[in-house]
Amino acid sequence: MPQAEEKGDVWRFTKPKVVTADSDAQQCHLEEFPCPRCRRLSIDCIGHGQQRYKFKNETSELVLARRPVSKTTPISNQPNKNPCNGLSSLTSALIHRIGQDVDIKFQLTWNFGGFLVAIPRRLGTSAALDAATDVLVAAHTGYCSGRFAADPSVLAKYTRALSVLRHDLNDMVKARSSESLCAVLVLAIAQLLIDPNKTHAITHIEGAARIMKSRGFVKPKDDFERTLISTLRGPVVFEALLADTIHFCSEDWKTLNEQSPAIATLPEGQWFNCMAAVPDLLQRSRAALKLYGTPSLHLLPFELETRSLLDDCRSIITTLRERLDGYDPNKQPPGVRNHLHAHYLRSLALALGTGIILNCVLSGLEGTLDYVREESSRWSDEIVLLAMSATQYQPLGSMAIELCLRFAWMGAASAEARKAVNVMLADYDEACLGGPTDYPCDDLTRVMRRFTLQGP
């Protein structure tokens, strides 16, 4: 740092000078304490034999060279009141987007999980989490402004985040940390906002499932990890439903369910327990059907298991429907009024979609039954009505409804009903995803064949 040295009426900047008590040029007087030099400069005298670094002028104020000192307008030594760096800017930007005052249409926390609230205090502890959060903030900014196409700057951040995450996953300790698992989920959310094609985001969920498997389904070590795993359960189940990329056994699913005891008794927890049993049931039923064919007595245990899950699902649907019908916005605080309504709509739509999937499995085991077709058709029509009511919360507030509409397409029993579903799907794809996705009717047919045990 430059120093100020007084020479006549001019202040000049010079380099710092080391001042020691042993220095011949500036040596403390041993006769008295404090020494005259330190007393004259009004600084603490550190005594003989001590070394101290100081500016030559510690009392006068520095001014520009060749400019006299102004006694009326002294230069302020106060630091900036708002110091800022990259990490604090990122933290501030994330907090701004997860606050409760953000509209439900764009709020990240309500739509993607409460684990986001705990991320700000963890920034700076994991390079992968920092990079993933940077992508999420940039992607959310573009999404809220209506830019659904991938922005080059956001893609550059996304590429960097993948590189950092890959580096952390090569470390066995970091790979099993909560922060790395959180970074994977944050990148999945960011990818969903960057690109309307949902199949890309699914690959991140597959990676998260592998991390969970390698960690072992042990008891969460803190509330953050418990909330994180609870949030991941839903995406992992849907990924396991749509593809055979996640290989959890029945015990794995059971242990995963038991890690969130707080919601196990709620209708949402009961729904998840029912839904989590479907991927394993699909794999076992498909293997038995391939081995024994139909009809066969060997399929009877799977038929009974499917019917039991359907009975549980019907009970859950009834509970959720009664809750939604009894909802009175006038009795709710203004701050959570829309959140509760959107949550009730979403929960019922997901339960109805689960019922349609189970009816597809039952049809694959026993053949097409009239009452099963009629029930799926009613549930499909109900999902369309829920989707119409949930349009007020688009885009993010009703994004889960878009997935349920795809299940409704599978349950539609007539061409007219399927056309109505297609109309709502087009509306949701335009509002939530910026246009049609790469999920055409051929892919919906393929998924339906998977649920009816006719395809992989």
C-alpha cells in the first residue's frame, strides 16, 4: 500500500517502511516510556526490541498528491456499508427467490421442496452446491421472464456445474455428502427450467438415486438431510415408473418410506406409500407374465396385491376429495390461501393418476375389465377438471398437474375424452414449458403399454 509523506506543503506517496526498535534511523529512547517519538505521534509505544509495521503518518489523513489538506472536507475512512462478493451475491439472489413473499406462480420452495430454505447457509461449503445454485438462480430468472429457450450464458454455467459435480463425485467422501446429493437435485430443477424437455431432468434423478443407493438407506443425520430425502422420494418413484433405470428392491422402498415418519400418517404420506409399491410390482408382474403367460394361477398373487393397492388408493382419493370439497378460502390466512388450494388440487390429481396406473396394471394381469375402464375414465375426467381449476397457478404452481394429465390421457376411454385431455395438455405445455414438449402421443402409448405389462 502507498504511504503519505509530508514534504513542505505537499503530500507524496511512498512505500511502507519497516520500523523497528533496533533501527538506527528510528530508535526508541530507553530513558522514558513511552518514548518521545511515539508520544509525539500519539501511537502506542511497543518498547525496545519489538518490530512493528506502520505507515510513516498514522494521524494525518491522506489526500491526493500536490493538493493541500482540507480541514473542512475530510476524507471518510468508513468502509462500504454493503460489502459484496460472488458468494454473498449468490446467497442474496437465492434468498430472494425462495422467500415466502414470492408469488406461488414462481416460488421455488413450494413447488420443488422445503430443502431449498436450508441451502443459503450451506453455500461456500461445497463447490458443487455453489455451482448448481448459480445455475438455478440464472435458470429461474430466465424462466420467470418468459425465456423458455436455453440461454447461452445459463448453459455455460450448467456445463461448469456438471464439471464441478463430476469432480466431487470422484471423491468418495464428497460423493456421499448431503451437499452433493442436494447439488444433483438442484441441477435437476434447473434443467427443468432451462429446457422444457423433461427427459433430460430425469437423468439427474437417476444419478440422485444411485447416490442414495451407494450411501445406504440409513437414518438421516439431520433435518436438512431428512427434508432432502423426503423431497427426492417423489421424483425417484416417477423415474422408476417410467424407466428401468432405478433398481430398488422392495426393502429399499420400504426403508425410504420410513425415513419420513412425520408425513407417514398424512394422506400425502399414505399416497406415497401406495405409489412407491408400484415400481417393484411392475417389475415382478412383468417377469411373471413373461414366464407363465396369461391366464395363469401364478399371476394370482400379483392380482391380489394390485387390488389391495387399488383399495388403499380409492380410500386416499376419497379423503383428498373430501378435503378439497371442504376447503373454504375465507377461513384461511391470506398468506397461505393459494398455497393450500394449489396443494389440495395437486395432491388429489396425483392420487387419481396413481389409481389410473394401478388399473392399467390390473388390466395387464386380468385383461380389460369394464368396471376398471369406467373407473379410469371417471378419474381421467376429474383430473381434467382439476387442471382447469389449477390454471390460475401456472406456470410453476401447477407444473405437477401437467404430469397428471399424461396419466389422464391413458385413462380416457373415448376419443372425445382423449381430445379434451390433449387440449389441456397443450395449454399446460404452452404456459409451463413454453410450448409442446418431445412427449408426443406415441410416447404416451409406449408408457401406457409399459403400465399394462405389454412393453418394457
